[in-house]
Amino acid sequence: MTACAIESAAENGTRAGCVITADGSYAARLAPHGDSWFPERWTLDGPEPYAVPLPGKQPEEPGTEVQPMADGRVLIHRVPDGRHTFSLLYPTGPGTGEVPLGAVECRDGTTELRLLPPAPGGLRAYAVAVGRSSTTVWLVAGGPFGPERLAEVPGRCSGGVWLSGGDRLLALDRELGGRTKTVVVDLERDGEVSPLLQIAEGSNDRLLLADADSGLLLIRSDAPSPGQDRLGWGVLGSTLPVRFPDSLRLADHTVTPFAIQPGQMLTPEYCLVALRIAGAGGGSWLGMWRPVERWIHQLTAPEGWLTDSGLWTKDGVLRLPYATETLPCGVSRVAAPVEAVEAVDGASLIKYSAEYAESPEPSDFPDSSDPVASMEELAEPYDELASSSRPVPLQQAPFTVRKLSSAFAGRRLAQAARAGRATAEEVTVE
């Protein structure tokens, strides 16, 4: 499944309308009830979605965070009197049961603590406490003794993306020395920090989304246009550079990716990406895009869409949770029926049916297949032991045959070898 970043919370001060587990079974949100708020759990893996309210003894504060767990309980993060407390909520007939987990003290009054996106597996939950000069990663649910301090990272960190399909490698966007670069924190190696995104020496590079199956990464960086952020994409463990297609640039609009189609093991360029497009004058709508394509398919969002929340199925159906007065718990399924269009460079592109959206013609967008950013090689490459547990930094690389040194890339190459596409040691990029 897609590991979703929390860029909107970190940079814009807003949060997704609801939070969905990595496997798509449950969701949770803070639901309005008159002038008050209470937690609500949604069950999504049945024939029809349904919601279970989890009200406490008193209404919750509007900024309270909630997160669903794989067992159906809901983690809640409250901040009473400056203390960050965590509990697990569950339905108990007419009432709500609560299991207190403990608290995290932020004594200096300037530290910001927020939950990270749901971890793969859904048995543990994590948070980051961002201080003046460092960021601390906490295990707040699933540990044996309550909140547990796992790692301290120099610098102020935002974002948060899980890599490689587990909850060991955490990517954070670290601000240090006036620049923001994405680093990887290995939670099983005492918080060892490794670089991931270093597109240019003076650029600000952030990781927005990562898909564990294909390795597709969605990136925001000002490397190609200093002072102006652009969306780009790359592949974890690949020798190819980060690309910044012109099709993802919409004048006077903000484009934010929020979900990647899973299950595309060897074809990251064909993964569907769901986008939220926000106009300068307000209002937002949906976009669908693939790296192999040269345009965005734009659609109207369903009424009551819980903004920035949604997930893809493996067969290309986008599921969007929504809530209206008449239907307080609903999921809109936006299918993507395909029809073949002209081949480009030997690859058959995919175009969405006009039943769902009027899509621009490919000729309306310029060819954006050329790489833009220049990158520098790291002074010291990863050794074999390190490569078994870390991703390779995304940097400029030639379009030639090259061995991939990360465990993620090795897995993809082994899969390709079994399919008869490449040897287990190298791959040729045409």
C-alpha cells in the first residue's frame, strides 16, 4: 500500500479529513457533532462502509489527532495542559472503552508533537516531537511500556513516509543549515540517519509519497526552478534521475499527491497517482496521473469528500471517503476504465474514459521526458551490509547499465530475473 506523507499538516497547518490504515481496513476521523467533536471509526473492508462513534466523557478539542489501528481500535492524541497523552479507544456496546497508554512531556513549551502516518502492519503507532534544534521519534502505541523514545535526529523535521513496506525505515524532511533534505531514520539501528534526497547542493527536497511495491516516489523540490517548488518523481533504488514533468505544473494551482496505486511491482511508471488540485481562488478537485503520461486527468471530487484522504486498489479503483448530511459515512469508488491510445516510444499509454472526466489531449502538454535536476554523487557509497537495510540516495545518474546496491532494488531485480527480464545483478534502462 501507499505510505502517505503528512505534508499538509506540517507545511499548511491542516490535516487530512480522515486517516486510513495502510491496508485500507479502517479509517478514523474527528467528527463534528453540533458545536463539539468526537472520534469516529470507519470500517472499510466490508461490503459497505459503516461508522462507529467513539465519544468520550467530554467533547474533544478540534485539533485532537486520531489514528486507526489494525485491530479496530483508535489511537487518540490529546494535549491537556501541555501534556501529550495517548489512549486507545474501542466500542463497548452503548459506550466507549479507553486504554491509557501514557504521556510524553514537552517541557520547553516550544516542541511540537504530532502523529506520523499509520505504519504498515497497523500494530504500532509513532509520533515525532519537533524541538528547536532536533526531532525525536517516539513509539506511542504497540510498545510494552507505554511511549518509548526511539531516536533523536539533529534538525527540525517535517513530513513522514514509511519505506520498503515496514515500520523500520522512516523518511523525514529535515531542515538543517537553512536547507531541507529528506533523510532516512533506521529505527532498528538506534535511529541511524542516512541521506535520501540530495538533488542539488542548494535545493530544498521533500519526499511526499512512497509506494513499497513499485518503489515510486513523489517529490517536491526547487532544484529545477530555484525558489519555486515543483513536483517530481523517481524510483527508489533506480539509477535514473528524478524527473520534473511539465504536466504536473498548473498555473496558479497547487497540486498535492495523496495516494499511489499499489501492486505494480516492476512498472512504477504505470502507477496511478491521485492528486488534489487547489485553485488560487479557493475550491479543490481531483486529478489522476501516471508518470508515463503527459497530462493530468481532472475530475470533480465527490460531495463531502474528506480532503486528502483516499486509497487505490491494485486494479486501479480510487476509493474516496466522504460524509454528507444525508450519508454520514460513504466511500466513492472512481474506476479508471482504460482504452489504448497511440504508442509513445513503444509503450502503450492509458487514457481514462470520458465517462469520468474530460481529459486534455496529449498534444496539449509539452514533452517533459528529459531530466531537469543536476545531482552530485555521495563521497562514500553504501557497502553491502548497509545496503541490505537502507535505500540508495536519489541522485543524478547516467542512462546506462549499473548495479543497484540497495536491498529494495535487489528485490526488484530478482523479481525481474524470475520474469526473464534481467539478470539478478543488473538491469538495462532503455
